[in-house]
Amino acid sequence: MKVANGGPKAKGRSSVEMKKAKKKRRQFHTQKSSMVNSDSPSTSPDTAMAKKYYQLSSRGQHSVKRLKSGARPVNSGQSQGQGPPPKTKGKAKPGSSDPHAHTNGGAGPHLLTESSSEDSEYWTAFALSVLQNGVEGERPVGADPDGKGEEPYHAERDPIHNWTVLLMRQGQRLHFRGKALLTCLYGRVEVLGFTIEEGQQPYPVFSPPTHFPLSITAMGNSSLICKTIKERRLEAKSIIRKYLSIADPRKRLLGAVDPDCCLVLLEPLDTPLTRFLSSLPEHRDLFSLSARELDQSSVPECPLSAVGLIPLRSSGGESLVMSQSYRNALSSLLHACQEESDGCPVILVCGAKNTGKSSFTRHLINTLLNHTASVDYLECDLGQTEFTPPGCLSLLTVTEPLLGAPFTHQCTPEHMVFFGETSCERDLDRYLESLKFLWRSYSRETPVIVNTMGWVKGFGFQLLVDLIRLFSVTHVVQLSYGSTTQCPDLTPAFMSSAPGWQTRPPAPPTEEQAAPQPHVLLSVQSEFEGAGTVSNMRYHRSNILRDLALLAYFSQLQAPESGPVRPLHCFIPYQVPMSAVAVRVTHSEVAPLHTLYAANGSLVGLCCLGEKVGGSGGPVLLSHTPICPCVGFGVLRGADTARGLYFLVTPVAPSVLRRVNCLLMGGVTLPHTLLRAQRGIEGEKPYVTMEYSFELTGAGKMKVFKGLLRREHMGGSGH
């Protein structure tokens, strides 16, 4: 995934820039072909792939996704991965304004929906197509080994280059767990709403048990409609010959070629993130199957599992389920982003906990990236952040698809504030002021998606009302589940009289004033299994997901090339003068003499105050919590008061660290596994003790609630 990292936001591009971006992406396809002809065994495939992926994720410039043909419309009446793409009936007429045309630098071919009979035919064929293992000796296409009418996929592995070529017929799905680097060699495939076609760069896909299984859906290739069946078959066969150097696997896959098939190259994905997480005992099996999926998987020893993907025989009860209201909302938002004439849409996604807000948001971002170069994202959820460690509010520009769980695409946003806690309930005003601070940086040149908390009762609902008013939201997506009402419908009529925490209902416009444009409410009913309930599975717990986000952030300390994982104590810390930075504990009242004890061995936000910090050599302590930019995070390894130095371990670059003059410590703690799993230490491990008692006076932190002293919520205020 690529997100704007401190650089300028992706704006409209000239035709020259778009052509350069397209040419650069086409080079990946050429490089792959040249690798097949290389006989040099000096570099292992895993090492080469790790370096290549690291280079992809480290680039600062934005990349633009261009489809040779239009993406599948989201309102085709089929759910994600549950039906074939619509067929192309003809080319778009000049000047036509089809809402589903590809507009990322130019109009794509005009797509028309299928007739109901074609849709029914493809859906029936697709519903019966589930997975087989693709091992040697697999039955030919159309065989039914289990008597269920299931049509197998075909996959063959090239052991020389350590990759697998997957052949799928149009409309087929592959549900999977694991991780891999995916390249589309022929045709088009879709993953979580994002369309990938031949000639584009490789994309990393992650499907851990923390979220529903991802699926790869074959969409065919509408750009080949002008070619004959023979020409399409020969073209697919020539690609197979390039990527399979062993005769027997090549022969088997050639025999399964279909003129409308898709060919996908899957390679092992070895990155600092995956190596670091796999080295921790608690997360060693993070990309394996969950217990309930063991009986749904195909034979473990298959060409896909050899590169890191574990196919599932069926989607089970945990796959992405798209209700009709879900699809209608996606379609409406896509149309709004393409047709909005007076500014870009401001889309707010809200709902109670465990209603699928994050999954819907990722799906929406991926769908929009099929048609635009970038999408802005405002993070308002402190507990389950998408791109940062927990306890942060951020505004960033997304330019690459989100094909995995949040911890797989951690980055440094362009604008970020360290709030310091996973909930704002004890300081509602600082929460809103922090969001206002971020909102002032929004360029209003691209669509923006506002992700909110699952707190929709009491003060949390009042905050939600505030956000709709403060950001001038144009579209509200409200998710709910079951037949019970989690919170009132946020209709324009309701908003005209609803009080917020800081805002009040607007006064009726006078005759001279124009009435403000009301927002559009899109109600989405979540119909997946377990909607609205808290799962007892380990990887579904919110604290585990927060720990994974923090571990993913600090995996940036690891070297990009393959090698042994280095524990926390092996990194040489930066020496920071105490007189050059101010320190503040944000979540608790701490005596000044005890501040350094509290901060030692803790996670700190690296922030930049607008004023210069100066001291006499000792610690500089702030009396209040500032609202200021945060550029990253670090671990305060220690403090030497005699020399006046802090010792800081962080992946932030030294050039950025020079701007840091404030260290904020909040209630977000380092994952215990990060401290326990430190290899190479003799004796006691740093910052770990078993002789601590919470029964001692002062052993626990004192909590201060700042949300009950507002005048308008006291008796006699009329509320």
C-alpha cells in the first residue's frame, strides 16, 4: 500500500505525468518476464522479493492506478466476490458521463450492466464454484470430486523461481488465509473492491485471522473482446510458458486454459513486518488458519500454500457479506465522488461497535481508487485506528489499495495529533479541538472519508452530531444491525434539532439567506454473522489489534533485507538533551518529581511545539497538554539526569527528529510481548519484573474525568 508520507497531496495530474506513471507501472511486467530468463542463482527468490517490496513501499512519490478497462460497477446486484463482472457491450461515446467510467487520468470504456438472465446464469454458475487444492494429479476442469458441483481452480508452482501461477475462470473466487505478493498476468481480478489488471505493479495481500478471509475474484478481460477465441487462448498460453519453466506443471496448466480465464502470479511475501511478527511467540501463527477454519481448508501441501496462501474450500461464516443496502451505499458514494460539481464529498461513516465500519471504509477506499488518484482519510477513532498506532487522530492521503488488516499498512500520516488514550471520554473538548486542528489542513480537492468511533450513546452520540456539523458532511453512512435501534437515524430533520457537545442546532435561515444543503443519509444494514456482538476469539479482541498496530510500527526498525530479527535492546538509542524537549504525561496527574519514573520505558509521541523549548539542563515539564503535530513514536529507553540526556529508540529519521521538541506520554502502553521477547539477555530483562504489587498505595494510576463540568449539561440549563 502507498500513502502520502509528508509529501504534497495527490492532485490533478497533467497528461505527461499520467503517462509517466502508467509507463512506470508497465515496467514491472517487463521486469517479471526478464526474471524468468535469468539463470543467476546468486540471490534467493525470497531475498530478492523482500528487497523489491521494500523499495515499493519506501517510495515517496504517489503512484496512480490506471485501468485499461473500466472497473466493475458496484451496483451490479452482486456482492463482493459473489458474481461475475458485467460484460462490455461497447465503447463509451465521447463526452458521455457514465458514473462507473474510470476517471483516473482519463475516461475508461463505457460499462453496461448485464441483463437479468445473464446475471442469473453467471450467478448460478459462480455460486457452485468453490475451491480445490490444485495439487498434482488434480482432476481436469469441470470435475466434481466431492459431488457438490464445485469447479476447481488450477495452480502450478515453479520451484526454480519459487512462485505459483494461478488460473481462474471468469467469476471464480479464491478465499484464502495467509500472505503473498500478487501480480495479475492476464485478465483482471478483484480483491476487496480493488481491480488489478495485467501490466500493473505487484500488490501485497494479507489475510490474517484478525479479519474476514480475503478473496480473489476473476473478472475476465473486457479489453480482449475484439480478439478471437484462438488469439486469446494463444496469448494466455504464451504467458504460462514464460512463467513455468518445468515441463509437467506447464503442460497441466496449458491444458486448462480458457479464452476468458485470468492468470495470477503469486510469490512469497517476506518483509520486515512479517519477519518481526513471526519471530514473536504470541504471533508466530498470525498468518495461519483459525481453529474453526481448519476443516474448511484445502490440502495443505498445494502450489498455493508453498508461497504463503492457504486456500479455503468455502467462505465459511466469516467472509465479507454485502447486503443490498451495503451495495447501494457504495454505488451512491461512487456516483457522488464522480459527479459532485460543487466541491468534493465529505463522507462520514458511523455506527455502533462491531457493525463493520472499518471493513466498509476499506472497501469504499479501494472502490474509489479504481476511479481516482487519491482519497483523503480523517481518523476519528482512537481505539481502532487504520494507519497509525492507537491513541492518534490523523489526516492523510491514501493512494494505494488497502488489501489487509490495519496493522499491515501502518504509515506516518501527513498530519497527526497524539491524543494519548484509546478513548476520549475523559477529555471531550481536547478531542474535538484536536480534530478541528487537523481539519484545517484538509485541501478540499479530493473526497474525504471520516472514520468515527463506535461510541454512539450519550456523550458519544453528541460528539457524532458535532462532527457532522463541524466538517459540513455531505454524506452520512450509518451502519446498524438486527431489529433493535442502536442510536437515532441521523437524518437532516433530526440534525435540525439535535444538540451536540459543543454545537447547537442552526437557527432557521432568514429570507435573505439560502438554506444550507442537507446531507444525504445512507443506511446500511450489517448482515454478517456476529454483527454487533463481541467475539471471544483471541485475534478479534480490541487490545490484541492495538498491540499488533504498535508492533507493526516498530517493525520499521528491522533491516529491509532478510536476516535475523533484532530485539528492542539491540538498537542504539538517540541521545536527546533534556533542555531541548518538553515532557508531559497526558492521561494522569503525575507529580513533577515522578514524571521521569513514569516515562521511563514507555511509549512516547514525538511532537513539535510551535514555540522554542529552553531549560537550564534539567527536565522541562509542561503544565498542560498541547495540541500540536506528531511526527512519530519512540520508546524512552532511559534518562540520565546527571548528564541531562534522554535515550530514545525510534524508527523516525534523524532529519525529522531535529524538529521534535516535545515528548508526550499517554495511556497507550507498549505490548508486553515486545519487552518479554528480548533474546540474548542474561539475567533479568529490562523493564520486566514479577515483584510488582498493585495493592501498594499509589501503585495504580489516578484517572481524571473532564467531561462532567460543562455548564450547559448541569441542572437549569434546559437540557
